[in-house]
Amino acid sequence: MKYPEVLKLDQVLSQLDQFDAIIDARSPCEYVIDHLPGAINAPVLDDAQRITVGTMYKQVGSFEAKKLGAALVAKNIALHIETLWMEQPREWRPLIYCWRGGNRSGAMAHILAKIGWPVAQLDGGYKAFRAHVNAELEQTPEFDFKVICGTTGSGKSRMLEVLAAQDAQVLDLEQLAAHRGSVLGGLPSQPQPSQKAFETAIWNALRCFDPGRPVFVESESKKVGNLRVPAALMERMRSSDCIAMTLSRADRVLLLMEDYQHYTSDAGALNEQLAYLTPLHGHERIKRWQQMASSGEMVTLVEELLAEHYDPAYLRSIDRNFVRYEQAQELKLEAIDPASFAAGARQLIELS
């Protein structure tokens, strides 16, 4: 076998989980927008260098730009070898890609192959991969989805976590989107990924599922925070069997107090988010809710938010958007302790 081995995308996808490393040779700003699942970033040109070389190419000429680019690329690849791969054995088999599978990944693949590693290079690069993800997500996913429905605070997200821990197949869109799906759903320490990265994460989760087993998913709207759920997936979810998960109002308040501590312990941050509800509830009501937060009346505030905002919104949307909700399988939890969630998860798995 002659290395680097240049592989078409279908060849790469058939063995994507078998490479010892997946190396994204693009710049950091390209990588952070999206990348192949599991890829590390080892840029042959960093962001500033890429701009410098590109500018020189346009303003001075291709020959001068290529000389500078080659010098920078050689230095960067040498640094990656020294700091990342010096201890790798001869049989270490990485996959390398760049934007189109051209000069950047080619330079790295050539040098690593000359060392003696059985290197693979993705023909077409990230561009080919992205086109594949787009095409796949336009197709209706043929899975037996079980949509967990329930009012805010009923424990849907926790149930997905427990189901996954019990080896059920779970598509947790809120986890992939780093958002809990409402005006208060943002995670303060974790920004949302890009739309492309969100879609890649969904594609990666779907490709790993066994079509012979059910996939549990939460009833979501078309957007999770700022990110759009692919239309074909959304349509399939909304036509799937539902599970109506219920929890007492008191337990829902307790659960929300636990899950939203970053707001219940920070009245300023909570009030900033509550302001976004002004068009729906008016200045007077929002001002009163903000005063409640500032004075520490968090339990009462959560109860009012459920009764006057979240529950009415849920009841308006669930029947309209999930056509099988009227025939939903019921799941009532008596408490929010781990044992109750574990028992509920077992019940869902057994009945599915």
C-alpha cells in the first residue's frame, strides 16, 4: 500500500470510528464552526497566518505566497509532530482532512507518510463531508421515535439522561444544542455550538442508532435556543408515538429550583431574561416578577411562571404539533429522587 492513502468520503465513513486519530488541518476558526466527529485541530496555518498568505497571494503573487506558506506549514507540522505525535507507534493510522482535501491536508499527510505512518487523507475534505451531512438530514430518519412530552419541570431531560444510562437509545437535542429550549434555557458556562456543528452532532448520533430499537427524544419546538432542528427530523418526531410524563406541581418547582440554580441564585441574570417575556405579559407583570426575584421569592416566582407562562404555552402547542399526543402512553412520577427516575426509565424501556 502506498501512503498517504487518498480515500473517498464513502470509504472514510465506513471506517470513521476505526482511525486512531482524525486530524483537522484547517485553521482554528474553521474548526470551531464545525468538524468531523472526534477530530482534533492541528492547523498547518493558524488564523492570522492564513490571512497573511491569502493577502499576499492576491496582492503580490502566487509564487511569493507559496514560499511563505510552505515555510509556515513546515514549521507548524514540525511542531505538531514534536508536541502531539512523537510517541505514536509505526502502526498509528490517522485520517487527515482540510477544506477540500488539497494542499493543507496534503502537506501534512505527505510528511507523516514519509515518516512511515499509514496515513489516510480525505478526498474532498470537509466540504464533501458537509454536503453529505446536509443530504442525510434532508431525508426522513426511519427510526421508531418515542417522544417524551410534559410540561416544563416534569423531568423530561432528566429522564433522557437516565434512559441513556440504562443503555436506551437517546437523541438529546437540548444537550447537543447546549440549551434547555426556553427563554431561560441558556447555559451560562456553555455557549451554543454553530448551526453546522449542531447538525453534525445530530447526524453523528443518528448514524450510531440501531433502527430495530426505539429512540427516545424530548418534545421540542423547531428551535432549541438559536439553533434550528432539521425539518425532516422535526416532521418525523411530530408524527411519532408520545409519552405523557407528569409530575406534581410541587415537585416540578423543586426540580426547576435544582436545575436552574444559576438563575435562582442570581436575581440580576434572571431578571435580564425575564425582560424578554415583556411582549407576552406586559411591563406591569414582568416588573412584579422581577421584584419577586430581587426579593428572593424564588419558589413563588417559579410557581407563577409555570401557571401563567409555561403551562399555558405548552397546552396551546402540544396537541397542535404532536399528532399522536391524545393516544400518549402515560408515565407518572411520584417523586424526583434518582430511584423514581430509574423506575420510570425501566418502565419505558420495557413497554417500548
